[in-house]
Amino acid sequence: MATNQMGDLTSKMIFTTGEAADLCKISQQTIIRCFDSGRLRGFRVPGSRFRRIPREELIRFMKENSIPTDLLEGGKRRILIVDDDEQILELFQDVLAQDERFEVKTAQTGYDAGLLTEQFRPDLMILDYMLPDVNGNVVCRTVRQNPAMAGMKIIIVSGVVNQDEIDELLRAGADDFVKKPFNTEKLLSRVTELLAL
Amino acid sequence: MTQVHALPEHAGTPAPHSGGGVGVGGRPSRRGTRAAPAATLTRRRTAEALAQMSGNDASQARHIELILRQIDSLPTLPVVATRLLSLTASDESSARDIMEVVSADQALTAKILALCKQSDRGVRTDVMSVDKAVVLLGFNAIRNAVLSVQVVGMFDRPEPDGANKPGASGTGKPNDAGHFDRTAFWRHSLAVAITAEFIAAAHPGSADLPPSEAFVCGLLHDIGKLAIDYVLPKSFSRILELADLNQGNISEFERRIVGIDHHTAGKRLAEQWGLPHRLQDCIWLHGSNYETLPRLDHRRMVGVVGLADLMVRRAHIGFSGNHVLKQDPQELARKIGLDASRLDSIGQRVHEELERRSKALGLDDKASRDLFIQSIQQANQALGRLNAALDRRGAMASRQAQILEAVTAFHSGATPGSGVPDVVNSVAVSAAGVLGGGFYAVVCPGDKSDERTRAWLISQFSDQGKPMRSHLIEPPPEAPDIMSVDLHQPAAMNLMGILPWISDHLEGAPDLRSIKMLPLSCGWGTAAILLHDRPMLPPWQMLAPLAATWGSAIAAAAQHDGARRLGEDLAESNRALAEAQDRLLRNESLTRLGEMAAGAAHEMNNPLAVISGRAQLLAGTLPVNSREQKAAQTVCEQAHRLSDLITSLRLYADPPKAVRQQTDMGILLDEALKRVAREVRETRDGGKGAPVDLKIKSKLPVVRLDPDQISQAIAELILNAVQAQPKTGVQVIVQADKTAKQLTIQVVDDGVGMDGHTLAHAMDPFFSSKPAGRRIGMGLPRAQQLVSTHSGWIQLRSAPGVGTTATLTLPLDPEA
């Protein structure tokens, strides 16, 4: 049950001081003291004095104080795959499914990808360069302009290799480039590497 | 002295007969050298007058009108003559009327009587009174006698400057002051009158030829000359001068100088004096061709006067000013319908008769023998002058022949399509041949195709016309355009005035003062200028055709040179165009291929990714090292091969730009060998591991190039050699050629080699001689492409069974 609760906790975006205390395995008082002193940033619920802490801020706080984040990050890593080819999406899903640590969602257009990055908050995005509605480098740039997604990794895949375009993508914020067809093992190792697993 | 003569010769061009002779041919020796300056001066004035006269037609018309009016204002005949004319014209007049008129003038009476005594009818010497004379001779004879006396007397006024000295008279030509010798003129007129009378008398049956009429007509036929001399004495003496010099027809020079001839002037005078029509027409028309005379009643009378004039002139009696004696009197007589056989006897009687009549008119008192001798002398002189004129014409003709010969020789020596220098040499040889050995140089515009420079080509020649030196010079800014150089005194123009600086470009420092310019003109200007040191040239009108020939030849050669250059440029452009077209076509097909490959890369790599990915996943589930797992792995590998092929196709069609950087060739070669080793290891194609021996023949330079591309290209060549199953191995020989500024990398194998077909297609994409094509045939085309983007090239030499040598050549300064 606790595991379940913890499991629920790990995927939450906003935490109460009690939840934060559980995750950090420290007392709620300490959390409150840190919150009040500003070392742990958050907000109060409008019309009440209840404190609330966003997920990113909590993780930052935990890392800052060398508190293991296993409980928060030890859960499945969210990976969003964006490609207009369904077969490719299925292939990626099957490849990534070999590793149980990944939770995978897919999108077929740039628009869907944009929605899912907000809702699903992926840790890593595998992005086809040529989408029906938008180019990969535009997606990269949009993602990078959003501070909330600063930590998200991006791997661009494409059937066309053009060094100039690759350089441009890397400048736009992509973390890596993989040419189709790809070696599945190499892809997996690259993903785990980027997610620092 | 000669120089003084040469100048006016060229100035006086308008008169075709006035030029030419003097400077070239023999001068009439009898005139002597002392007469020359005066004659030259006179000629120059004539030329001036001519120039003024030919100025414009309107002024000339006014001039003629002026002359005619002056003729009209000549004094009328004395009353006695007029009266006599009207009396004799009327049938009702009696001898008494005439006698009264004549007797009133004692001097006249005396002369009439003297005349009657000497006339053919005056055989009786006892005619002492006018009345007897009238009875004896008849009205008309009296009238004619009176007319003769009066007219002669009227013009026989004393010369104002007294130049008509006795010594000069009777020579039959103008004296040094140029005045008209009246005595000689009247002697001529009288001789014509007598001759005409004799001719008429010899044909008694001809009612239209009364002898006494013929006498008056002959006497007064040249009255127009007196009229012109009376009105314009200076002009008339020039006319005489010119007619004498050219041995020409005086009428021609009268018309040229004063605008009208003595025929017209005489007609006006006769009209004014109211002379009978018959007389008027004889005065007017005696010089015309008999055939062209209008159908007059007195046509034959006019003809007789003309015939008499001709006979007298041929006998050289007196002086008429006319020197043309072309016609044969016998023939003319037959045309007129006369008995030609009688002319000889008439001519023999003229001298005698002339002596008698002259005395009667108070003209002269020379004995007939003297007269005869004088006539002979004059005839001799005329003959001498004629000979001199012929000599001059002969000399001129021989010069002309020489010029023509030179033109012919020049043309026959000309080779069609010769360049300007060749033609200039021919011109110099030709000039030396015609003008004599000496200094020669030709100045002509240099290469006209380049408009930025206006260089001149100066070619200098030795005395024998051998080319000495020919070079291009840059004329100073003030130098005129050769084309527009216009020399008014072509043969004598001095170099000093126009191109003083040109001596800087002439060898042997010739004396500039002696060098003259001869323009060689063509249709549109001066094609070239011939510099020469000849003090005397043939007259310009003779030299001009030759100079034009030379000029045209040079101009034609220049045009030909230009056309040839243009042709060469055109051929070059065509070549470049063909190459560009070739490239364009190639580029176009490459562009299409590139577009296709790009599309294919996108569309095909997705399914290939699925195939390869699925195969890998499948392989992961199959038993390790099982056949199934290997099959799945093969599927994966082949999918990647296909993908690689698409990639290289795309790279070939749309090659990446070279990113040049300073590159150490040694490091680059190491990198290439590493690539080869990696490729061999990965593909297992060169599995036999043929040894690669690297020989570096010279110090390797640092070159600015794209190291990645070039090492790839070298690797492709080595890989190709390694895969050719070499018997011993592969040699890579690297050499930098500093002088040729290029680097060569030779890759030599002693493998299977290539046959002609393979060699021809070795650089084509996807062409592979290897069975079942384990490699995709893009290696050499790709290498070729990479090298050519560095302005280098690859050459293949191969023989089946012997091996292949691939030579990669790179310029050391590829961006230059």
C-alpha cells in the first residue's frame, strides 16, 4: 500500500509539506522551516495558509541537500516518441519496452507532441526530423524556450543525413542524432545514457 | 632649285595638263634655265586664278556676263565702215555712193587703192582712183577692203607699256611679258583670208562660196580672240601660255580661265557690229566640227574658213594661239564637198599673196621669202614644242607604267591571309623598289581588338627593305589617331611637325629633318604612314594609286587579323559553351538524381528502419548463433547496406562543400590508411589483407584542403587497389612537384586490372566489375568528385592481368 502510495507520490506534480517530508524522509517541521526560510520554494494555497511545493523545486531541493531522489526519479522514465510513421512508433515502443524502466507515449504530429510534453512531461523525446506539420528544429527550439522542460532530453531521428542540418539541430537544443535505420542496442544504450540511468 | 619646282607642281592639281611634266620629264631646251623662274611664277598665278575661277559656279557666271558686257561696250566700227556695210547690203546703192564714202577718208582711200592693186584682180597697176577701183572690183570687194582696214586699224592700238617690241613681234608666240602678238595674229588672219579666198575661187561653180566673202570671213574669223585680249589682256596671255605649254586647243583654256571662248566672244562682237549673218556664223562656228554644223545656207562657207584656218596653222603662218593640228585638210575638204586636189597649189600661193596683202593693210613689209623662212622656223619651233610635250607625256607614261608594275608586283607577292607584319614588310620592299633604297619605316595602329590600348606598330627597314626592327609602342596622349591623319601635302610632309617624338622609337637615330611622311590611305582613312627619306617622289597623282594599294593591303590585313582573332575567340567561346552545356546537363541530371535520392532517403529509410529494427528485435529472441538468428542479422545488415547506398547516391548528387584548412599531408595519408583498414575490417572485402606500402618521395607540404574529403578520396583509391586482388601488394607513391605546384598520389596495384570497357566506366556511379557486386560501385566516382571539388583530377591506367595505376593530382594552391 505504502509502495502504492509512494508510487502515486512519485508521479505527482505538486506536493504538500507532509508528502515532501515523506519523500525526503525528514520531518514535516523541517520542511516547513525550510519553506518559510525560502530554502525550499513553493506557494501557499490561495485563501489558506497551506504550503505547496512544485515537483521540480522539490527535486532541486533534494539534490541540493544530497537527499537521494530515488523515490521521485526511481520510477519509470517517461519517453515521448514523435514520428508520423506508425510502424516506426511501434518499433520504438517495442525496443523501449525491452527496458521496464521506460514509460512510452507516442505522437504523430508536432501539435500532439506539444500537448503531450505539457501533460506527460517526458524525460526524453525521440523526435523525427520531418514531421507532417513542423520541422524538428522548431520543436527543439520551442521546448528549450520553456524553462519547465529544461531538463528534457531530445534525440532526433531522420532517414536523411545532412551534416549541416544535424549541426543546426544540435544548436537548436537537440542532444543527439540517430540515423534511420538504427541499431536497436545502440539506441537503447544512448537513451539510458542520456537519462543517466 | 628642284625643290622650288616641286612645290607648285603639287599645288596646282586642278588642271590635268598643268601638273606632271616639268619636274619629271625633259624641259623644252630652247627656253633655257633663265626663263624657268618667271615661267614658274606665271604658272603659279595661273593656278591661283584657276582656283578662284573654279571656286563656285555662280561667280563664274557673273564673270562671263561681265566679259560679255565689256565686249558689248567695245568701240563701234568707224562710221565709214558702217555706212559702207549698209550701202553694199542694198542693191540700190550705186558705185557713186560708195565712192563718196570712201573718198571722204584719205587714209582709207590710200589703203583701199593699195589693197586693190595687190589683190588678185588688181593686176592692172593703173587703178589710181576710188571710182575706178569700185568699178573694177565691185561693191563687195570694196566693202571687204574697208572692213579689213577698219577692223585691223581699230585693234591696232599702241601697247600701253610698250612691251610689244619689234624684236618680239613675229615670233608667233607671246613674248616674255605674255602679251598677244597682234602682228602675228593678223598675219594668221590674213593668211586664212587669202587661203579661204583661194579655195572659194577654186570652186567657181559654187554660188555659196563667193571668193570675196570668203576673204572677209577668213580675215575676221578669230576676231573673238582680239575681243578677249582687249577686255582681259592678262587672262588672255595666261590662256596663250597654257595653250602653248600643253600644245592644246586654245578654246579649252579660254573657257577654263575666262569662262567663254573666242568663238562666243567673236559672235557677240559681230552681232554688236551688225556684221552680216554669214560673217557672224563663220566667226562663231569655224572651230566646230564640220559634221556638227547646223544646216545653214552658208554652211560650206563656215567649213571653208575652218579649212583655211587649219591649212594656215599647219603651214605655221602667223600665230593663232591654237596648237591642235589633228585634222587632215584633205579629208576636211572632201567633207565640205571641195576638190581636195587643189589645196596643195593653194598652199603654195599663200605666202606670195600674203606678202602683197600685208603691205596693203600696213601690217608688215617683209619679203615673201623672209615670210616663208619665218614660217618654216615657226613650224620647227612648234614641232620642237610638240616633241617636248610628247617627251613629257612619255616620261609620265613610263613613270605610270613603273607604278603600275609596282602595284602588280606588290599584288602578285601578296599572300591572302597574311598578317599585318607580313604585309608591312611587303610594303617596305615595294617602296624601296619604286622609290629607291633608303630609310623606310611603317607606322600603323597595333592590335585594334584591344580598345584600351592604342599601341602603334612601328616597323623599321634597312636600305634594301629588309625588316630591321618591329615593335609596339605606346604613343603619347597628344599623338593623333593614325586613321584620321590627313596630310594635304602628302609626299612632302615633314615628320617634324606631326610626330616629332617618333625618333625615340627609331633605330640608328636618323636625321628627322630628312624624314617625310607618306600616308597610306584606305577607303576609310589612313591605314598606315610610310616614313621615308626620299627627297623627291613621283607626282602624287601617280603615286596615289600605289600608296592606296599599300594602305588597303595593310588595312585588309588588319581586318583579316581581327577577323581571325574573332574567329579564334568564337571557337574558344564555343568550346567553353559546349563544356558549360555539358556541365549543365551533368549538373541537371545530378540535381534530379539528388532530389530523387533525398526523397528516396526519407521514404526508404523509414521502412528500412522498421525492417532492420524488427530483424534486430527478432534476432534478440532467437537462440544465440542459431541459423534463424543469423538470418535475422543478415536482414538487418542488408537493410543497412541499402540505406548506405541511398546515402552515397545522395552525397554524389549533392556533394557537401569542401571545408578547407591547412592540412599536413602526412597526417592526412595516415588517416586515409586508417580508413582503409577500418573498411577492410568492417566489410571483410579486403580480407586477404594485401599489404599497402606507402612511399613518400619528397618532403610533404602543408596544403589547404578539406582533410576529410581528400583522405576519403585517397582511401577509396587504395581500397579499390586492395580489392583488385594484387599479387604482391599495393604501392602508394606520394610526390610533391614544386615547379608544377602540384601533388601527385599514385596508387599502384598488380591485381586483375581493368579491360577497356571497365576502364571507360570506372568513374560512373554504380558501375562495378566485381561479380555480384559486393561493393556498390560508388567508390571511384565519389573519389573523383571529391578531388574535382579541389580542382584536382584522377587518371586511371590499367591493363587486364597487369594491374592498375590510379594517379590523383592536386594543385598545391587550389584556390589560386
